[in-house]
Amino acid sequence: MGKNLAIKTIVAIGIGAAVFVILGRFASIPTVVVPNTNFNTNYAFLALMAVVFGPIAGGLIGLIGHALLDSIMWGSIWWSWVVVSALVGFFIGFAAKRINIESGEFGKKQIISFNITQAIVQIIGWGLIAPTLDILIYAEPANKVWTQGIVAGLLNIVTVAILGTILLAAYAKTRVKSGSLKAE
């Protein structure tokens, strides 16, 4: 990590991981149809933190937050999904440079860019990487993990598209728009 990681970012990682755990524990709704798969609000928060603080913070919040959540909820860490949470946070944060939320702009163009990015990242993560790792690491039945991965991915895409977009729009409103201040 070294000198390049600002204290503000380190604090954001700690707080972000804690909030990720709290939301995952108390603000998730189990799906009735697919076992061990939830409708999670914490991925909307992860997306917000990744966009605001960047890819390293997003990746570490996903990694630490998901590992802690698994430890608390299940008693062990399901590394295949923890890795995907880290990748989702990292790649949303990496792509967020195009959005530039700090400019105070989060209009139609930024919303579309954000949602295309998060959807692609989550489709690859939950629909491909997580099930593949489940099969390779845990020797899980393929039909089970592909179903879980696809359902989790679709739920996360919808959650981030709705709640993540709302959070980012609210955050953008707290930023001073570029060129809005004029010297007298």
C-alpha cells in the first residue's frame, strides 16, 4: 500500500468494510428460491465507496467486508465469493475515473456509464468467476453454483442500479460543480 494510499482512503476502507458487514448482516433479504443467495444492499454501498475512493479502496472494502461478513454469518470464509466482491469493488472503482463524481456532475451520461460498467463487472464476477472458483476450490455441483452466481449477479446488478445510482446522485449533489464559483 505504501505512501500512495492517503489516510482518508485508509479510514474509508475501514469504515467501508464495517458498513459492508452491517448492511450484509442486517439489510439483506434471503431469496426463497435459491439457497445461500441474498438480495444484498451492501453492493450499492460498495459501488458508492469504489466510485468515491477509487479501485484500491473498492477492492479492499469488498475483500475485507465480505471476509468479515462470511466469518460472522457462516463461521467460515467462502473465498470464491470474497474474491469476486473484491474484484467488483476494484473494477467499479477503476472505471469510475470516467465518471468524475467529485465534479458534482452525475447526469444521464454518467448514470448510463456507471450502470453499464457495474453490470458488466458483476456479470463477469458472479456469472463466471464465482461459479468457476466454487467448482475448482470447493468441488461444488456445477448446476448449483451457476444458479447461485447468476441469481446473485442479477440481484446485485438491480440493487446497484437502483440504490447505487441514488447514493451516487445524492453524493454528487454535495460536491461543488465545476465552474460554479466565480471570483468577484
